[in-house]
Amino acid sequence: MSWSTAHRWLALVSRPLRRLVSMYALLLALFVLLRLLRLSGIPLLDLANTFAPYLFMPLVITFPLPILIMRATAEPTERARKRLSSPRKFSASAAPRPRPRWCALLQLALIVIGLYWFALPALYRPVAPPQGETFRVVTFNVQGSNHDLGRAMNWLLEQAPDIILLQETAEGYDSRLAPLYDAYAYEDHVESGARIFSRYAILQRTVIVLEDEPGRLALRLLLDQNGRELAVYAVHMTLPLRPRENDAVGEDIGPEALLRYDEARRNAQIRQLLTRLREESAPTIVAGDFNMSDTSLIYAELAGQLRDAWREAGTGAGRTWPLAEAIALPRIIRPLLRIDYIWHSDALRPTHAAVGAPIGSDHLPFFAEFEWAGG
């Protein structure tokens, strides 16, 4: 393709491309405004908040591309000289129109906002080394259909955590979890599949009803952590999806899942948990699969009452779901969302947090080390 042909082609597409970029920038600015207003309860907007960082990623292309095309299609110097010397020979329509700069400035502002909202929290923050004895907590959604549970058990035992919280472990999992029963003296669970294995003695057991119908339970264990009481909550929030017809559970994900996106039920469970936690007097750990992105609006409600171990001691995005190979996608695709969390109260300080290796589930395990704040 000759340069003159390429020049004509670029000139042809430049105007619709600029309009498309302008429309994208305006829609993204509208999303920023709605997010600042903290509007929720609108499924499409809630879904946009869940995947918010990805909405800003096209700016990497849309910001420089129109500028490059404008330069490529700029009026040649010789033609400009002739037009200026003989203005009657050139019609007004032939003269190049001034390029609006508002779109570039708007995109630049959106880039700054996106970096502040989503990149800044993922930056590395130095963590002071532990001053005393630490203990390790692991949370892992094993996936009910996990056919490689033996590898998962081996990984968990290699990490030697003091407390393990598992999700999606039905009653029939007892025999499959035999290695953990052999290694840990204490275990308890609820029917919804949330389990806790502990090296520390259980002083008290409480089942918390997060939802009456169709039902969602959480488990609270009060542990004797070397003479100190530690409350550990194991949770597994429901998927933010409306159930299909004749499907009371709605825990399946199909191609049409985005059309059924609805956070109301999950958010009600989280708020019920937060209400219960306001009554908690012991130092606390709350961990599990929240089925909630860290860019969802309700994340701020949790962060206003608890501390996020990953934000305090982790590095990077910390995304844990979905694992591509577990759902028959190319391995090159990385997890999209961080939905597995370890939260804690002020009495504890995380000294390290990391995402674990793939071990057969569509989730990656997540672990954190803690010490008691103030020694």
C-alpha cells in the first residue's frame, strides 16, 4: 500500500474514529460520576463497578490513537503554503477543520482517575517485619467438582497454616479431606460448605444466619490462640446472580449469566455479617469467598469496619478468580477478579500476604501471616 493510499484511508476513518473515541470518553466520564455518587441497585451499573478497572484499560489506545491519526492525516506543508498564498483556489470545505481538544483532556483526566482508583492501591507498600511470633491463615474455595483434591491437600499441608478456611466442601467431603483431619486437631463446619481447620482449641462455636430463605450460613469459632481469644469467621457469600426459572439456588454460571447479574442478595448477606460483627468483642479474622470484587461499591462498607490483609501486606492486584485452566480456557488468561479475602480487626497486623498456586479449583488460594498488634 502506497503512502498516498494509506493517507486517504486514514483520512476516511479519522472522523468516525474520533466520534467513537469521544463517545467512549463521555460514557466513561458518566460512569465516573455515577460511581462518585455511589449509586447502586442498578444491575448494569453494579456490573460495571465489578469490572471497573477494565473499563479504563481502552484509554491506553484511545488516548494516543486519534493524535497519531491526526498527525498522519495533517495537511502537507506544500499544500498549506499554496492554500495560504491562493485562498480562492481552495474552498472552505477543503480547509482542515480545527481538532477539538476537549476529548484528549477528558481522557487524560480519566487516566489520572483510573490510576488513582485502581493502580495506586496495588502499589507495593513496605511492611515492617514481624516483631514476635506469627500465625498463618489460608482461605481456599476448593470448588465442589475439584478432581485434583489430593494436590490441593498436599499444597495446604506444605504451607503449614495454623488456620484453614475452606469453601464448597459438602458433607461428602469428609473422607476427601482426611489428610487435614490427620494434621489438625480441631475442625468444624456448617451445611453451606464453609469449614475451619485449626491448630488451636475451639472455645465456642456459633452458627450465624446470614439469610433465612433460601438460606446462607456462616461459622464463627472462638479459638484459644496461645492463651489469647481469637474469633474466626468462615463465610461464603452467594453469587450475585438472579436464579433461573425453577432454579431456587442460582449458583450456576452460564453464557447468559451477565444478563442475570444482581447484587441485592449478596449485599444483604454482607450487611447482615457486618451487623453481627459490630457485636464482636474478640480480635477477629473474617475470611472466605465473598463473590465480590474489590472495586464493587459494597467493598467500602467492609473496609470501613475491617482491614483487608491484601491491601495491607500484599503486592499487585491479588486476583483469585477465575482460573482459566479450571474452566477450559487457555492458560494464558489470568484471573480477572479478587473475590477471596482475609479481613481482620485492629488487634492483628498482617506481615505477609500472597496468592497461592493453582491446585485444581477455579479459585486460587490466598494466605496471610499475622502477628498481634503491639506485641
